[in-house]
Amino acid sequence: MARDQHTVSVVIPTVGRETLALCQAALAKQTRPPDEVVVVIDQARRGAAWARNEGIGRAKGDVIAFADDDGIPPPDWLERLVAALDRYDATAAGGTFRETDPLLDAIRRRNPLPMTEQLDPGGLVGNSGNILFRRACLDVCEQEDGYVFNPFFNGPGEDWELIWRLRKRGATMVYVPNPVTHLRRATGRQHLRHSFQRGVGIAKMFRLLRTDTSGIVPQDSLLWGQGGRKADPRWVKALWEKSIGPFEWRRFREKRHFWLFWLGEKAQVAGFAWELVRGRLSSGGTHPWTVQKQPDI
């Protein structure tokens, strides 16, 4: 295969997990080796958005990939992402995870993703543990928004918020079905805590979208629209599916996994409601980090 003309930097945010060494070892065995690996140690726990922005500031590449410290990229990870980026003249290329934890694997298998590479109109590309971007588009975000990853998303959601801002600028995304092996283990308590934080992130995204006038959404949701276009929230269906349901026990081989998933949906609702109330009280009903409509990249 002919060598591409890019300088590729890989940014890995970490809080010091032992699995970081496994991720680094996998990057050292890539069929398309990275030109540099930037490890950002977040000792003060300032959050993934801070760590990724710090990594971007240190990186020298014209293409910047992101990996998590508990993810093991397959040997052809960079090769396939870079090739897809160039083939489609895309802004970003990314994929998903292959879970090693039985609970997380059971949950992810509920909604199988495509097995073919394709342009993504909205909803497939966005996971910051398996994605790369052209540096130029991130620089535009930095210059016009004041940041790349939004620091107000100090939990789940900062990656999808970035994808949303890029889509508003006319960015092209390409989905590459080449999953990274995810080593995260989740006890029942950990899953519920993560679900609550995910609900917080969804509430922050909801508040942003409610004040935005572009009509573009990051992915389909009952809360903000379908098919990549903004619409009024479908509260009745959303509350039924999240607060009462979902009734998907047939999709789970183990009843325990279904019930943990079901409880996780309730924890997500709790996180969503908590953030909406907290945000309204702290900002007096206004949104402190509204992003204005930006020109195309």
C-alpha cells in the first residue's frame, strides 16, 4: 500500500490506568504507524475534554486521532481510518467499540451497527475512543468557538457536541466498521453511575439544541429530532421508553443484564432531570455556553 502524505498524531487522555501500556503497545504494531503519540495525564481529573484539548495543543500532525487508555486498536486501525478520510475527502472518520465486559457487550448488541464503510449523515461517527480528524477543522473550532472539545461537558457527551458543531459547518463524516477492543469492566453500580452521567450529558446537549437555530442535530433522538433535522421533543414516547420501559428482555441472554440495563435507563432519566434543574437554577434559565451558527468549513 502506498504511504499517505499525512503526519498523524494519536492523542491518548489518561488518568493512569494500567491498560494504557496495552494501548500504546497496540499503536506500536500498527500497519500504518502513527508519526507521534501524545499521552496526556490528567492527574487533577479535569476531564476528558480538557485532556483532549491539551493533546491537540501538543500534537504536530495534520491529522489527529484519538484513542482511550482502555482501548486496544486493531493493527490496521490507523491505516483504514486514514484511507477512508482521503477516499471520501472527509472531515472525520471513526467507528465504535468491541466490548469485553459481558454487560456492556449485551447492551451494545441491542443495536448492531453496519458492517460496511459508508458516509454517515448522522449517528454513527462520534465516539472519541475511535476517531480521527483533519487538524484544519479542529483549528476552525478553536478559533471560532474558543475550544475544540467543549469544557462544559466534563463527563459523557463532549465528543458528540464536537461532532454537532462540525456538522453545522458542513463537515463530512465517514463510518469505518473496524472496532477498537474496549477493556472497561462495569459492575452494576459502575454502570448505573455512568448512566446517570450520560443523562447529565444528554441534558446539556438538549439545552444547547433548544437555543440553536441551525436545525441540525448530532444524531437521532426523541428529544431533539430524527434524520439529522431538529424537531420538537416527543416527550410522551421518550418518558414511556425511558421511565417505564424499554421492554427488550428478549434481546438479552441473561436476565441480570436486562435488569441492569433497565435500571441504567432510569438512572439516565435521573441524571437528565437533575442537570436540567441544576442548570436552570445556576443560570437563571439562560444557557451559559450557547454556540452561535458558524460558516462552513
